Amino acid sequence: MAKNLTTREEDYSKWYNELVIKADLAENSAVRGCMVIKPYGYAIWEKMQAELDRMFKETGHENAYFPLFVPKSLFEAEEKNAEGFAKECAVVTHYRLQNDPDKPGKLRVDPEAKLEEELVVRPTSEAIIWKTYKGWIQSYRDLPLLINQWANVVRWEMRTRLFLRTAEFLWQEGHTAHATKSEAVTEAKQMQDVYATFTENFMAMPVVKGIKSDSERFAGAEDTYTIEALMQDGKALQAGTSHFLGQNFAKAFDVKFATKEGKQEYVWATSWGVSTRLMGALVMTHSDDKGLVLPPKLAPHQVVIVPIYRNDEQFDAVSEAANKLMKELRAKGIRVKFDNRDTHKPGWKFNEYELKGIPVRIAIGPKDLENGTFEVARRDTLTKEVLAKDVIIDHVVGLMEEIQTSLFTKAIDHRAAHTTEVESYEEFKTLLEEKGGFFSAHWDGTNETEEKIKKETKATIRCIPLDDNNTSGKCIVTGNPSARRVLFAKAY
Amino acid sequence: MAKNLTTREEDYSKWYNELVIKADLAENSAVRGCMVIKPYGYAIWEKMQAELDRMFKETGHENAYFPLFVPKSLFEAEEKNAEGFAKECAVVTHYRLQNDPDKPGKLRVDPEAKLEEELVVRPTSEAIIWKTYKGWIQSYRDLPLLINQWANVVRWEMRTRLFLRTAEFLWQEGHTAHATKSEAVTEAKQMQDVYATFTENFMAMPVVKGIKSDSERFAGAEDTYTIEALMQDGKALQAGTSHFLGQNFAKAFDVKFATKEGKQEYVWATSWGVSTRLMGALVMTHSDDKGLVLPPKLAPHQVVIVPIYRNDEQFDAVSEAANKLMKELRAKGIRVKFDNRDTHKPGWKFNEYELKGIPVRIAIGPKDLENGTFEVARRDTLTKEVLAKDVIIDHVVGLMEEIQTSLFTKAIDHRAAHTTEVESYEEFKTLLEEKGGFFSAHWDGTNETEEKIKKETKATIRCIPLDDNNTSGKCIVTGNPSARRVLFAKAY
């Protein structure tokens, strides 16, 4: 395994791309913009899915599955949503291939098999789902409808990057229907909270909860609630969004319900999603120049045991101790791998597991057997210590929590050090280039000012934070009144 | 809830369609041939997935994810596979929509956004996966490669039926690579065994393990191992297949490995899959004229408690007992629902849960409280008994196993009663129409005879069973020698 990662200092973007590939998370495929998620990357995604799925179910949601395709006439029904996604839609136009008469052994699209109506490969499923909900909702008794779907979606992006922006990606999309506006708003906020809890408690990635400005809002939404994280290079990453859709889709698909009083009213809606993009966020939040750093709660293997030996006799003795340790740690609910392959040397394995970010590595050699000790190495701090038999289990169990907390604290500190309150546009522009990070600044609330800042600096409003910091001031660009500071950053 | 299912006797096919819809398993969507899997149906599918996924992992497989799209040039690389699926491929030809200049508010495919190479929506993933494996396999150390994918696939079927045959369906597809032929054959057989274990132990659906005849083999395979089940109407259903692919895909995609001796050899392959079709099989194996019958191991709710009351005071008392019972059953690992809705009467609830196939229903009323009893009803036998407080928990726990076993036994008996050894083509044709089911008959091994039988009777060879019944005889059609009996049936 050739390691030699480009360092973050040298080229952050190149470091990321190399790391994703070398740590066996994902790779580019033969299909433009589509990735292959490799087993190790997928195992981390499965852990994320399991926790999110549990949290969705605990908040009353059920899973279902809706079609991959959206007929064009349905897709265009909610105009703003259609307009927002039209430019990146993969479109199925035919349903059959045939032998190419001009090229033996080759196939061509059968011109006779043209669809009457083209099918859009879902970029998001509001249209097909609200078409379906029309059949499911008649009365207030049918509400709320709280449904989630795990699915693949396709958005034909021109510039793609593994996990962060791919033509096809995996995600979950929740779609709920409610009798009242306030219930729908509460749901949208609840799911923002669920996402924030997940990213902070499991990914050890702090996020700012906020609301999107008009120009950054989801196409077809009334309000978009977002969670925004800060990567090590000072760029922001939108990690999850939850939309209050008002009655837009209910009106587009004519979904009304009979109230208790017998009146017909349009239904209120939300939708919310996180995707395999979170994998990119996870990598960029914690990893270092030696490779991946995984929080214990999401690591497929939390501990790896590497045997050190020179002959079969030593291997047998070390293996016995390793198997015993593995069994005891597993009994404590820890995911342990014992790498007893004789095809690779210990040094190679040490590099491999550093690259793959396994939180704790335990080495056992003949000397350890003599002394009744183990060598325990932490991936996050790259520190090592030698521990006695009688404390090893409790220590490793404790390390899981300690590493999880430590990663979160480190990320919080990094964010604090890279969040700057600025009072002038000059200061903003200078520090944006020199230091990066989040900039908390006053803004006059207009699209024009936002657009000007974006054009001149590439920074966008990541969110209007949902915190108590509501001091008014003057817009850094126009000097016009501002009700509160908002958060700017360059973003992924 | 209008029940009134068509009976199986009246019209089996109509009964099935109505049941799937009325029990809230799935429904047809706005997209031709694509279904919506509703929350209740999806919850059963999730249970199936969880068990299968566990079994795959226990046999050493890892999950990964490969692209939805297959470029046409890759798709056509393995000719037999391409030929087998070409006629049912959805094809993406464009990547953008635009405003239709002739119809304000409508969209059309942007003629400028035509793909250079068309993309096939995967009908199966051998092509894209073997293209990927070429990069992953260099030496014997990289083998075996044991990977599974949970995904959606699209096959443009002309006649579709919910779960049994849909244009889009959900499935898992395993794709493995091996150094030797015998290892690959062993893998293919192992996965057939895994499928049989799953269908018999979890779905309570007996299957015949066998091998497909030439004409029924998967396009691109050397051998297809199959599990075949018998439905209540005497038609067979192919429930899962596992293919030994030889070196066909390795050759098509030039995937070679260096042996220990340093020679370059083509890799050996398998692929294997089961799909949401199993949902149809589950419905048709056990259900009756009153609705669904679910085996306890796959039932989202294994027990439902229905309160009987006339006033708030009674409701409170009954609820207290119900909650206590629910807690005790849950402590035993049983999935219990307490339906305390005041919007529906007990009779309505009884019907609802019969329709939805919940294995055990417990009713609690004021009289039960007085007597310290519960009324326990079994869905499979439609029997009721009154049980005392002190035996209820053990009894219900025992019922889970008893119902699971009883369903399996009943299905075994049905299959035994509908499996007939026939000695002549006349007998075969007569009994096929009169009685249906599996027919064990001698066949001369030729495609011609198989084709003639299919044309004249619509029965096909479901499999050449992998059992010890190897007595030779004479083909029922040609009188030519036959090495062993094979299994015929009309099939879904």
C-alpha cells in the first residue's frame, strides 16, 4: 500500500481526493460523475443509516418506497421545483435496445421504442410522492402522514467530486403531510434538530442551525432549515436541510383534506434529507495527513489488534492472547478486528489502519506476553501507551467515549477559531482570503447585496442562525439597517 | 375499511391484486409498471432485508454500491447477457430539460443536451461491476471478492403485477470473484442454500432446490441454481437464483489475476439475487380469503391488543391491563401494538388486523378484567381461546414458534398434495389442467422437447432438482432415455 498522501497544507482538495480513494471509501466509475462506494466506505454509510433510521422511527416516521422515475408532466407540476431541477435531469426517452444493423455485435436504441412521455430520473421525489399522497389523504384522520424513503437520486452536475457532489447519490428523503401550518413548521424544525443531534453525537461534527436566505432556499420551499458545518480548510459544508413546503405541492397536486368541521383544506408539507455527502463531511472534519480519522461511534472496526511475531510459536502464543482480548472487548460491545494475516508485516498493517482511521490499535508481541502488557495506540492523537492486562478492557472501553468527545471538542475549537465577527466589508474580504471560516456579519436582507457579495468574494450566506444573538446593526456593504448578523462563508 | 375480498376460489389472480392493495402493501403508481411500496409492505421487506443481510455477512460478504447507469458500450460487452436484457432496457439519452417555447409553463427535453453515449438503467449490474472489478483484482491475494449490493433495477416488462413483475423493483445482487472454478461453484451453491434457509425458516415457504435447464438459465451464466416454490393456485414461483458465471464476464472485461505461481488467469464469477418478488410469494403462500397471513418472524407487529370498552372508566382500566401486558410481551422480544384509537370500533379493528395478517390478536374487555383473562385469537387458524393472566405470556411466546411451524407444515403439505409423478404426456396434460402443481416427469434433455411442452401446455421446466432421486426412465414426450425426473409447472 503506497501511502504518501498529499498533505492538507500542500493541497487540501488533492488531499481529500487521494484520501477517499486510498482509504478505500469510494472511487470514480466508468459513468461520468457517478461513484462506486467501496465496501469500507459503504460500511460507514450503513452505520450512519442505522442511526438515522432509528432516530426517524423514534420520531414516528415509517419507511416506504416510491418510483425512480417521474413522468415529465408530473415533474413540471410544481413550477418552482421543476425550474430548480430542470437543468440537471437525466431523462429516459426509450425502453428498448436492438442489434445495430450497421455494427454486428453492437446495440443501439430502438427508434420504435420511444416513450410517449419522457421519464425524469428523480432528482428529488416531491412530485411523484405528492401525486401518490393525493390518493392517501382524504380526511384529517389521514394526517399527519410521516414517511421517509432511502433511495438513490440523480442530479446531472457538471463538476463532480467523490461524495461531495456526484451525479448519482444515495440519500434519505422524508416527506410529511400535516393538517396545520404550525404542525408542519414544527416537523421541519424537529428534523433539523434530529440532523444536528446525529452529526454532533455520532459524526462528532458541530453544526450551526439556521435558516436559508431566499436565494439559497430549496426550489419549491417556503423556508429551508439547514445545518452548516465548517471543514478544516475553512470552507462551509451544508450537511442537511429540512424544508417547510407550505401548501405549494398540495396545490400543485390538488391534495385537500376534510377538516373535523367538514371543510376542504389544502394540506401542509415538509421534506428533509441528508445524503452520502455526509461521508465527505466526515472525512474532511477529522482526518489528517496520515489518513482517515473516524469517530468510534461510526467506525466499522473500533479496535484492531496487530500481532507481532517472528516464528510460528510466537504467533500461536500472541494469537491466543489476541483472541482472548478480542472476545472480552466484544463482550463489552466493541467492534474488534484481529488482523492475523501472514501476508503483511506489522509496519504495513500499522500504516493501513492509520490510513483507514481505526480509532484504537493494539499491538501484542512476545515481550508483551512476558510482561503482561499491551501497546495501545490512539489514531486521533497518534499517541501510544503500554497498559497492563488488568486495566486494558476498562481503558479501551473508556477510550471509545474519550475519543468521540475529543474529536468533537477539537472540531468545536477549530470552528470557534475560524468564526469571525466582522464590522466592515473590507475586513470581511481581507479575512475571508487570509483566514477563511465563518463570518458573522450584518446584512441588509436584500438579494442584491447577497448577490454582490457572492460575485465579488464567492462567499454566500450559509444561514441566518437560529440563536439568540439578535443584536441589530448596519449592513457591511450598504450600511442599511440589519436586524441581526448572518453567517457567510465560501462553501462546498 | 371495505373488506370484501374476492375469494381465491372465485378468481385467484384478482384475490391477489385486491389483497396487496387492501392490506396496504403496495399500489400502482403514476409511472407505467412501477409500484409504490407502502409503509406496511415496506416494513415486511425491511424484516426480510435484515435477515438476508445478516446471513450474507455471516457468510463473509460485504455490501457496496455501484452506479445506477451502465454506458451502452459496457452493457453490450458480454453478448449473451446483453442480448438477454436488451429488449427491456430503459435508456437515458439526455441530461437536461428546458422551458418549452411552444407551451408556457411546460418543459421539454433540451435537444442540445444529448448524451454522447446512451446510458442503460441497470437491469442487473454484472457489466458495471465487472468493469470495476478489473481495477480491484490483480493477484490471487485480492480473491475471493465477496460483495453484495442492495439496489433498485429496471426491466421494462410489458405485463406487470404488483411485486411479482414490475418495471422497477428492489433487490440485492451478490457478485463474487474467485481464483478457481470449484470455489465459484461452491459459492453459487452456498448462496442457493442461504436463500432456501431464508425462505423456509423465515418466510415459512418450502422450496425445491434445483438447477435450471439451458433455456431457463440466466443470460450470461454457465449454470443457474434456483429455488422454486409452489403457490396455493398450483403455479410455481421462482423465488431466488444463484448463477455460476464461469469466466464469461472476466473475459468480456479482461479481468485476470496472477496466481501464486505467477501465471495470468481469468477470474471465475458468481452472481445471485432475490427481490421484492418475495413479497408476492409470501402473500400467495399463506394468505386466505380474509386477508394476509404473516409468519411471526416477518410480521412487523406479531401481536395486536384491542381494547373493548363502553366508557372512559372502562377504557382506563382496560388500557392499564393492556399496557402492562404489552410491556411484559416486549420484554420477551415480541413486537406488540396496542391499538387504543377511539376513532374505530373493535369490530373494525378485528377486520383490519385480520386483513393485515397480524399473527395474534388479544382482546381485553371489562369482563376479562373481572375474570383475570384475555381473549387470544390466532390469525392462521382463525381460532380463539380465553386464557388466564398467569399463563398468557408463556402461551403467546409459544404461539410465535407454533404459528411459524404450523404455516410451514401447511405449505409443505399443500406442496406434497400438489406434486405428482406422471408417466405419460397425456396424464401430464390432463392433471396439469385439472389439478395443477409440480409435475415430476422424465424428459429427454433436449430444448426441442422442452419447447414443445411449453408451447402446448404453458408448463416449463422449473428445475432439475438437486436431490437423490436419480432413477432413469423414458421421456414422456419422445420416449427417449432420461437420466432423471425433472420438475414441470406453470409458473409466475
